[in-house]
Amino acid sequence: MYKYDEYDQQMVDTRVAEFRDQVRRRVAGDLTEDQFKPLRLQNGLYLQLHAYMLRVAVPYGTLNGTQMHLLGDIADKYDRGYGHFTTRQNIQYNWIKLEETPDILAELAKVEMHAIQTSGNCIRNISSDQFAGAAADEIVDPRPYAELLRQWSSFHPEFLVLPRKFKIAVIASEKDRAAMRLHDIGIKMVKNDAGEIGAQFYAGGGMGRTPMIAPLIREFVPLDQLITYSEACLRVYNRYGRRDNKYKARIKILVHELGRDEYVRQVEEEFAHLQTLAIEPPLAELERIKAHFVDPAFETGLSDDLDLTDPDFRLWVERNTTAHKQPGYIIATVSLKPVGGIPGDASADQIRLMAKLGTQYSFDELRVTHAQNIVFPHVKKADLYTVWKALDEAGLGTANLDTVGDIIACPGLDYCSLANARSIPVAQKISERFGSAQKQAEIGELKLKISGCINACGHHHAGHIGILGVDKKGLENYQLLFGGSEGADTSLAKIIGPGFTEDGVVDAIEKATEVYLANKQGEERFLDTYRRIGMDPFKEAIYG
Amino acid sequence: MKILTGNDLKSGAVVWWTGFGWSLDVNDSADVGDHGPAIIAREEGAQNVFAAYVVDGEKTEEGVRPAHIKERIRALGPTVRPDLTLKPTDPDAINWVI
């Protein structure tokens, strides 16, 4: 994985010192909250419902064991013994003290981490496929391109005050595991007819109050124009994106209002202009970055056999592992969704255990997924049972990946100052209602996502079943949506009808699964059946 | 009644205006009537608190109850982690929120 050079380290260290001074001045009364707020937000420090919250960046979701271990230590030393992994592949701490924040950032800097650009109207943490570099179906490792974009977008003087926040995802396989087309810019690494690697660009996607799927804006951008084309996309948005209305300020609104073709025309015009300025970093820089992402020293000639006599292990292997590109290895996903648990939360001890296992059994690599789980990307199959045993003993052995129990949920009104309703209790009740392995196996893949407000941090628009919490005259109410997807078959979910109470929405979901099971044909997933038979049978069962 | 809440500058902790200072316990809240904005301006200016705002509430037999669930959660703590609330040993505390 990428290792900081002296410039990276200096930038991060300098920022820590700068923020330390800003905190000192704030506490001394030399800065008002209005003056300080944009400064703390630039360093990932929010004010939430109960306290300060610190969001730490995990670039494209990749971590080493030392970094993960420190995240556990920070949870113990500066927070209340746990952290929350987010849908942006980051981690958040919910109980941070202002005066300790510079010390936390200094500790993070020592392991090449930071909280820069995890807030504010700038280019946020670049996200990517959590299986990058390991997946059998990728055409290339997308992380070097994500890293190049990270370096380009970090402290970019032109793009630190955009009309609104800006999210980029980079993938390199047909099976989209990063919700690429629901980003402001989605980049898919592709191979052209000549066998050359390049980037396919999508722009104007997103969730929030106006969900949109990003249209394709360019089939192929050569690698030696990747940054220049990205700059052109951002420049057009920065120039014409609306700043008068924050609800219409995202690039999706610009692309929608201009129309895809006009946006593309303007980007191409800007692109042509930028090419005359020669802003593209030399390809040697990309090659330098790529050298950090070479495959680990995989052993060859390993057996692909797994001893599956332990039924619980067999279930976990069936549910939570994915094919690896290297024979004898496997990708293992650790579910942070135990039955009745809080999606994405992990205790300090659990975080340190995962760090240790990642170091020992996955070539010192871990990944955070946008579905709020953790991945060991390179586990030798011969070690897999040992890894699972250790996880299971720590409450991390749940076998429910991509099932109704593997729920994405935002922090909701339990933590978030923007939320209208609680998300986590709903997730817990659904998780308990569908807690049996037999029931989950019967239902199969069902991606369920819950947001506590229209900002859609819980990706409800992209759920096979989505739940949106709203405030109805001071009471929590939950709207149900069906038919969303964030994969290669991206679609937006639609509201099925009037909302429900907390218990009512759980009952409604159970009825929906009954309709699915009664109507499914062959190997159809819930989503496939819904797409085939439409909403009416579900509405009839739920509303009578 | 009108009550005031804000956050302690250093800890970020949720606090409530008592009429004389700031308390972690919503039950210490004073009814500020129409004086909320003036108190906020003074207290924020003195760096005693920040992000303060006025909340509707009512005086009940159990104490002061903010009118909206958001402020009740704010007053108690996350309903999904009773151990992290201000009443970790009170099994009924969550019911007060809902």
C-alpha cells in the first residue's frame, strides 16, 4: 500500500501544528465559534448531537495493521472505547474533546493518517472497491489511480471551496462494489480495443434529497490525461455549480439542469484548454505510486481446499468470503453487523484484534467497506479457519454478508444533529427479526439500507429495501422504498406508500419478504423478483 | 417553558442553562421566557458555551422534559447505548426519550 514520502508527511505534520495553534486560540477566546468552525471542519471535527465528532480518513478504505491498531487505541484513549466505520470507508469517534484533538491528529500523522478533507465543500476521501488488488474480476488495481487523485485533490487550491462537497469513487471491475454511479464523479478503469488501460468517467450521481444516477460522460480517458480531465470536470462545476442554494449545489443538479450533453461540451472545451497548460503530472509519478501497490509475496502451488466440517465455519465461508485472484488465497469480510448490534460499530479490542489478524494473516492489509464492514483481502485458505475462530470468539464471526442482517445504517438521531429519526434501533429490530441463519439463507441476498434523514448517509435510495426516517409532527416515522441498487445494475428505490412506526416498518419488511419468497423464480434475488413483478403485490400485502 | 441548551467549549458536552450557569442535567433547566437570545449572546460572548439554542419544554412530575425527541436524546444520550447515557443504571431512561 502507499507509503508517504517526505512531502506527504510534511503536509500532514504542518497541518497538525496549524490546527493545534487554532485550537489554542479558540480556547483562549481569540477565535469565535464562527471563525473556528470552518477550521475545525477542515480537520474533520464536527459538532454532533452529544459532543464533538472526529472523522478520520481512510483513503480508498485501505489500512495496514499499525494504522488499524492505532484506531483502536484512539477509541480507548480519547473516546469511549469504540469507533464507528462509515459508508465513506472512514471511521468516526463520537465523544472527542476539543483540546485533545491535536494530540489525536499528531498520533494519526505518525502512522500516515489524518482527518483532512473529511468535511467541508471540498473533494472528500476518494472511495474504491474494497477488494481492490485481490479481486479475481478486476482488470487492474484501481488504488494507484485513487491515490493519484488523492494527491491531486489534497489541498488543491482551486477546489477547497466548491459549491458543495464532492465525492469520487474509482473501480476497476464490472461488478461495481463501490456505488460508483452514485458519486459526484465515478471512474471505472477500463481496457480499450488496443488493450490500453484508461478511465471511463461518469458525472452527476449522488443520493441525498435529489438522488441521481451519474450518466456516462466519456468512454475513455488515457492515463496521461486522467488528472487533466478530472480538473476539467471540477472546473466546470466550480464555475457554474449553484452557490445560492445548498440544496441545489451538488454537481448532479448542474448536470441535470444543463443536460448531460451540454455539461460534456463544456468539460471538453475546458479539457482542451487545460491540455495547453500541461498540468498533468508525468506518468513517472503514476508509476512511482503503482510501485506501492504491487502484489504481496503470494506463495504459489497452494491448495484451494478448505475443511468445511465445522458447520458454522462453512456458513461463514459461504456468506463472507469472495474469490481471490491468486490460487490458494481468499478474500474474507468481517461483518460488523452481529444480530441486534449497531451497524459499523467496533470496540477498541475488536479493532485491535482485526489489526492483529490483518497483520498476521493478510499481508498487513485491511479494508473498510462502504457497507461498514472490514475486509482481510489476502488470506491464505489454509489460515482461514484460524482467522474465523479468532473473529468468532470476539463476536466478529457473524455470517450475514449481503443478507437482510447486513444492514447499512447511518448514526441517525441517536448521534447526528441533522437526523430526523433514529436509524440504529430500526436496524437492530430488523436484525433480530431476521436473525436466524435459516431465515437469512432462505431470503438470500437482500441489501437493506436505512437513513435517518433525507441526506441519505445510510444510502436508502440504493437499497433493495430502503428505509427513510422522517419527523412527522414530532414523531419518528419511517418510509419504505423498494428497488434500489448500487451495483452494476444501479437503480433508485421508490417509496411504496405511507410511512410506518418503528415496529410497523419491521412488520412491513417481513411481509415483503413473504411476497418475495412466494413469487421468486429460480435463483432470483429479492431485487430481481421485485423488478419482475413490480410493486403492486408488495403493496397489497403490506397495506391490505 | 423555554429552556436553553448548548455545548461546553472544551468537552463538547451538552449543557442546559440553570439561570446561573450551565448544567449537564436537563432537570436543572430554568424557564428563560423571552430572554433566550439575550442569554445566548452573553454566554457565547463570554466563551462559556457555544452552539446554544432555545428549546420548548415542559415541567413534569419527573422533571423538565424537552418537547422534541431530538432534545430528549440530547439530554439523555444515545438510546442504543444505555451505558453511555447520563442514567446508565436506569432501565426506564430510554422510555423517557420515546
